[in-house]
Amino acid sequence: SEQRAVGMAAIVVNGEQVRIVTAGHTALDRATPVTADTLFEIGSISKTFTATLLADMVLRGEVKLNDPVEKYLPQELRGLKLRDHSGAPIQLVDLATHRSGLPRLPDNMPNGTRNDPYVDYREHELLQFLKSREVLLETDGGKTTRKRDERFEYSNLGYGLLGYVLGRAAKTSYPELLQKRVLTPLGLTATWLDVPRAEEGRYSNGHYLDGDTLRRARHWRFDVIAPAGALVMSAK
């Protein structure tokens, strides 16, 4: 049969019984077998960790689900608003449930490439996008934008923004907050936003099909959009 994958790890949960099943190798050109300790990019499963962080902060009384996102945005100069075209503030819960009306991706990602699209998208670019959107709303009248909670529309931008403002609400950064509130308490000692150099030998390569040929994909790197998809972890 045609080879459509190089290596994989699956977690099989049956009640209290948990098994990790592995197959294949960590790279096309490597004989190292995949094990329970092999590191994988988990992509958008990272969003569930960001949502858990939000839930924890709500339970602690630090934020509310219906808090306006703009409450936690920088307010230097004229400040930043984040509203829909009806004037309703977009809320934290809207970001968490993909009902904010924000697009899947911002339209100012000039330096990212298809192979590593988020690497150069930082706080400056995010705030620049939000300011441009605010200006657009004043003249657009809803022609190209949606109301908050109008419908589900998947947004990596929205989840990046959610993690960013949660970090600001806690007066720290998203990476530090996630580590302190979620990763350390859960004992996730092989879970990182940035894989330490000492652990790179455990990192599996991703692959994609180019015609009939499997080729290695670059590991994506993240900055401010990290809450949407940056986590790397082992099956164990």
C-alpha cells in the first residue's frame, strides 16, 4: 500500500484504562521509532488549553466571560475598542466560542510564509490590525464585518487575541500564565510552546504529501498567535 504517514502516536481511553499505541518513525530519514515520549505539534488542540486558562480565571473571579475584550487591550493614546458594527463590545466568551465575528486570520501577515505563517506576527501587528479594523467599522457599516454572536466562524486570530488579553488581565504574559496555571498544576512536564534545545532530539517531523511523495514540513513557530496552536507535547 502507498505510504501516507511516517509515524504516529494514539491514546486509547477505555474508562479508567489508558493505552498509548505508536507506529512508525520520527522522520523519513531517521530510524528512531515513535514512542510515548516522542514530541508532536498538537496544533489547534492548543486552543483547549487556552480555553481552560479562561475557565480557571473565571472561577477565580479574575475575569468574567462577558467582559469586553477591549477592557484588557492597551489604552495608550486614544485607546483601542473592539466592537461590532452595531457598537456592541466583543466579549471574552465570543473569542472562546468562535462567535466574535473576527476573521480566521488577520489580513496583515505580510512576512509569514505558507511553511511558517505565524513566525513574524507579533503584538505590534495584532494591535495594528485591531486599530485598522476599528477605523474600518466607522465607514463600513457592516458590509464586510459581522455582529458578535451572529454565527460560528472559526478564528485563529480570535484565539491568539484571547490568550494575549488573558495574559494582560493577569499582568503577565500568556506563556508564563499558561505554565503557572495549567501546565505545571497538571504535571505536563513534556509540554512546551517552544521546545527546549535539550529536548529537540525527541521532536518528530511533520510531513505532507507532494503529489505521490512525502516531504518534511517545517515546524511552525509562533509569537502572539501562540494561544491558537503553538503547543508541542508527547502522548505520555
